[in-house]
Amino acid sequence: MKHKACLLFSATALTVIPAFSNGFYVPVQAPEATARGNAWLATADSAAAVYYNAAGLTQTESPEVIVGAYSIMLGLEGEMDSGNNYEADNSWAFLPQIYAAVPINDKLVAGFGLNTPFGLATDWGSDTQFRYLATETELTYATAWAVLGYKVTDTFSIGGGFGVHYADLKFGRFVPVAPDVALPSEFEGDDESLSWTISTRWQPTEQHAFGLVYRSKTEFDLEGDFEITGTPINESAKSDFMTPSTLGGGYAYTPCEEWSFEVNVEWVNWDELNSLNLSSPSTGTTALPFNWDSNFIYSIGGTRYFENGWNVSAGYNFIENSIPDSNYNPGVADANRHWLNAGVGRKYESFKWNFAYQYAFSENDVSGSPGTLADGTFKSRFHGLMFNCDWQF
């Protein structure tokens, strides 16, 4: 496994998280957005706009720094058509987020960030009937962002920039080594890559705002090690990997100073994820089929602001399943998932904080999975907590 000292981010940001929802995409990246169902692309009025919509940075009038964290507990269980029942190993996971915005002049704002927009961790153990599809899967991921927001007119802004991504992927499953004999295998590899983002924000009146954000896909050539337990195979290996492009749009309505509402729709291009190719000297090249479907995330929410600086928010979002039954893999355990969100925050003269809570649930009846190994009902119950502190200088 290679380890590169030139990475732009600290080890504390290289976080493994539970299988989240939309494949291994983690759309929630700031509590002020999460609390209102993550419907925030058109609002984007803090330094967290570095990720959500760089064009929104033009609303920043002074330097701003945000430090926050997201913690999530996932409960996954499978009730198989065969009568077997399984439960994945569950634990709390921790994801840090850091954002900074620095106005350069009255039209241009620079933004920087460090977050985890993708991640995955599931551990079903080695005694399930679907161990030939997956036993343990981990995606450790971090991104450093550098973006600019530019005010073209008083009502229209554009934004864009680049992300430097680090991915470390580990996946295990049982593989056949002889007739009626299968042994556990594991691959782990890492790589760095680049992506880009471009966005716009248009606020024709104080009551109405629109946001549009595109993020490119990211491609990796993972290099690491492949091992089959109980055999001499323990050697260097390679695998390709990618994270998908996304396109999101939002509309915010602010009827008065006390209230703000927003709706977002985001498209995630999972059609770009076809097959991954794992190559090692002993086994040659093995295609790992995914063939996922692109999907949508629907979000709606609102915030009530009070004169004493307090605010409360609530929202809902629905994330479509991206994995067809014919390619279902419990290592990702995707599903049509409902998210209920709420939060509170308070703003002071040059400081504010925000807190959000999430509860998510899903039930996915799988039929026709590879070898019918994962046919059954997979259920999930998530709890998420998010908190940040925001300083304006």
C-alpha cells in the first residue's frame, strides 16, 4: 500500500462512515443545511457554500471560518427469503468539516474547505449466505476544496473551483479456489485525484433565489494489496474506482425576515459506475459488476428566525435507490430512504452555532440478486448528529 506524504489534508479527516444512503454519496455537509432537509443550494449564505454552491460565497462580507463535525449511527439488518436473519456490525462514526471564506474585493470571494462527500463502511461478518458478494466494505475518503465566487451583477453570481480527493477502498468477500471450496479475500488500495465544480446563484428579488450546482466525477486508479486467506496469494494489485458527477438545483422563498423555505432536486449520475476491474499477478483481471442506475434526491425544508438570534429548522428528503436488484450487494445496502431532519442554532454579533438531528429509515425487498444470495428484505434505521461553530472576523 502506498502512503504519500504530500497529501493536502490531515489524517483526522480520513474518515470511514457507515453505508449512508445514495450508494456511498454523503450529501449532508453542514448542519444549517441538514436541519432543513439539506435544501440549501439557493440559500448558501455561509462559508459552507464552498461545498454547496460556491456562487453563494459572494454573500460573505467579512472573513469567515466554520469548524464542525457529523456523527452517525447506522442500523442495518437483513431478513432473507431463506429464513436466515443477519445484522451488520454497528458503531458511531465521526466526520469533520472545515470551511473558510475570504473576500478579496466587493465582487470576488475565495473559499477553502475540507470534508468527506463520499464514504462507506459495512461489516456483515463471514457467516452470511451472501458472503460471496460482500463481507466487509470500507471507503475512507477526504476532499480539499479551493473555489471562487464572483458577483457578476447585484443579483447574479457564479462560482467554481477544484477538489483534491483521497480515496482508500477496502472490500472483502469469499472467492472460489476449488470445487466446493471458497476462502475469504480482501483488496485494499488508495489513490488521489482531481475534480471540478461550477455553480450559479440568482436572486432577482429579496424574496426569491435560485441555485444551480454541478460537480464532476472523480476517477481513481487504486494501488494496494490483494490477499486470499489460506493461500500463498498476498500480492500487489490494482483496481479502478470512481465517484459520480452530480447536478443540483434549488429554489428559496423568503417571504419575510422571520421565515425562509427551500426546495432542492439533485441528480446523481451513478450510470457512470459500470464494472470495476481488479487486477493482480495471480488472478489476472476480474470484473466486479455494479451497473447502477442514476437517481434523484428530493429535499424540502424551512427555517424560522427569531429577533434574539435563535433559529429553528425542519425538513425532509427522499433519496432514491441506485442499485437494481439484479446487481444488489449488501456491502452497500442502498434503498429508497426517507430522512427526517430538525435543528436549532443561534447567531451572536460575530459568532454563531448550528445543530442538526436526523432520523432515516428504509425497507428494501430484494429479488433476483446475483445467485439469489441476497434475496430478502433489508431494513435500515439511522441516527445522525451534526454541530458546527462559525466565526466572522
